[in-house]
Amino acid sequence: MTKKRSRKVEVEDTNVYVFYNIITKVMLFVDAHLHAGAVSKFDLCGFKHRDHWKIFLETEWQPSGDK
């Protein structure tokens, strides 16, 4: 008989930021702690025409069809 081991896994408290290109309709999903961290990761991609991108944030509360 084997024993099951339980492991406690710490999950980082991050938010999902979506960078959306209004011209090409491309979406880039980024996990980051803060807005500044998401922007830093976005900048690492080196995309041109920064004014073509909008930033969206996934919040804890998401709308659904259930009422």
C-alpha cells in the first residue's frame, strides 16, 4: 500500500493583461503582478506602433449568462 503525499503549492497572485492590436486583431496575454510589470513584458516583445495597442485587464469578477 502506498501513501499519497500532498504537496502544498504556492500560486503567485497575478493578473492577466490582454494587449490587443486594433489594426491586426492580434491578442497577447501576459501574467503580471502589476500594470507596470505587464507593460515591461510587452516592451520585451519590441512591437512597433505602440499606439495600435490597447490594454485590457481580467478582473476577479467576470460576467456570465447566469443570473
